[in-house]
Amino acid sequence: MSIEARKDTVRRLYKALELGDVDIADELFTPDFITTEGEHQHIVGPQGFKEAIREVHATHAGPRFEILDILGEGDQVAVRWRMTATHSGELLGVPPTGREVSMEAFALFRFAGERISERHAVIDRLGLLNQLRAA
């Protein structure tokens, strides 16, 4: 699989996230897929990622994902992205505010063949929390 094909796979993933398409996980991830976000999250398998997609849509109405940068080398693709959405469900202990919020993150994807086997992300949750708590 070429680097450009890997980048296209990651782009497809973010479009599916935006649409709430949980079934994409079965197509794009290996059965032993793992994702981490530091101590916050450790998900195993496509089913775990499906639950994460559902959580995003339960707490954020109309999420829009914008890929700001995308780079690839070997079996890895790195992406910097921004999500903008309306805070519509309890998140980080904060009840729904109805505010439009935005957060940025970096993610590194590793491929095994044509599927994603790992995702490791750093997400600006503090910046998001500050937006949720703003008066």
C-alpha cells in the first residue's frame, strides 16, 4: 500500500467520524487494533472504536473534522486535525452548554498491510474544558 493510499484511508476515517459511520471501523482496522490517548483512553479492537465514535456524537452535535496537516512515511501516517461541534451532551463532567467548541489534536496511525493497526493521539482536552466552562 502506498503512502498516498494510507493518507487516503486516514482521510476516509475522519469523514466517517464526522458522519457517525461506526461500521467503517470493521473495514479500516485490524482485529487487534489499539488506540491510546495517554492515560485517558485505551481502546482495543474495532468495537472499542465504534463506542468512541458513538460517544463523540452523544456529546457533540454536528461534529466537523478538518485535517490541518497530514504526513506519511513507511507504515505510518501522522495527522493534525481540528474538530468543531456544538456541545450537546455531558462531557468531562460539564452538562451540555449548547456552545460551539473546537479542539485540536495530533494522531499517529500505524498500518499493518492495508489496515490501521494502531492510533496514538494527543488531544487538547484542557483547551476544550476551558471552552466548556467559559462564562
